[in-house]
Amino acid sequence: MKTAEQTIQFRESLEGEMASYGVMLSSETLDGLAKYFQLLSAWNSSLHLVSFHSTAEFATRHVLESLLLLKYLTPGARIADVGSGGGLPIVPCLIARTDLHAVLVESSKKKAVFLREVLREILIKERAQVYAERFESLASPDVDFVTCRALERFDAMLPRLIRWSPPQSALLLFGGERLGTAIEGLAFSSERILIPNSARRFLFIVRTTGQPPE
């Protein structure tokens, strides 16, 4: 399928399914998301940014799922996105909400180059910075939220991620039952929200108060 046809199908999938995910996307937002899809498609074969089997799957499982965060991000929120990879979940959120500011943390230098290109091409570079480092090597950022959709050994890394997150921040994390079990083992307030059209994948909201346990 040609790129133009894929882009049309991508937009149609967003428009057809967005109500199921509780989001309403303006024409301007759809334009921005379509450009993001085109950029990711061009880079994906060489960098393996995101795994998906169809354009519709990318629109729903990846982009619309990422936009579930919009409901929980407060006006003017500052976000640290850890393991940004192909830009999920934070790039779609930055496209949809012009009040958001973000720090994107991605340990892969090549993927960080892609992220900077996306921010430049979609004209959101003034509201975001990319750090090509592991999150543990960076100072704790001054943010309201920490987001993460994919992190190697996520359940094992969770305590480190929480210790790194600023006190009083909220973590918005995507995962399955295994991550949920790891979260439940920590002494923090949390809730899980079942992702639409999914039986076993969740958005976890973890609220930190002070320093987490060792």
C-alpha cells in the first residue's frame, strides 16, 4: 500500500475509533498525527521504532491508547516520558495539547535522532527536549507527571523509576498484569484503568508521596 493511502486509512481509523477511547480530535490535530505517522513509517524499517501489523492497529493500539493520557494530564502539565522510543505515548499528546511541555528520555542515540526530527517537523520542539540517556543517569526532572509505555524489564525497573520521579508527581504507566502486580507491591496509592478494546492491558496511575521504599 502506498504511503498516501496508508495515511488516509490512518486518519479514517482515528476518526472512526476515537470516541471509543474518549477523545475528540480536531482537524488540526489529525493533520499533526498524520504527519507523525508518515515520519514514523519512513524511519521504522531501519530503527524498529514500533511494532504493528496494520495501519489501523497503529492508529488504535498505539496512538489512541496514548491519547488516553489526555484525561489525566492537568492544564499546562510538565511531563517526563521515559523510554520514548518511537514517541509513544508523549508525541501524540503533545500534538493534541499545545499547553503540554515534555522531556523525552531515550537511551538509544539513533531513536533520539528520530525523536528530535519529529519534534522539529511537527513544530513542537519549543515545548519538548530529548535526552539520549538512561533515565537513571539524569537528575530528577521538575515535572508533574512521569509517563512510560515500554521499558526493558519494566517490573524490575519500577522501583528505580519511582525513586527517580519527583515527590508528589504522578506516574502514568502502560502495562499488563505483571506490571500491576509489581505496582501493588509498593506502598503507594494507585489505580488501574482497563484500556478500551483490551482484556489484559491497563493504564496504571501511581501517585507518589515523598520518598519510595528501598
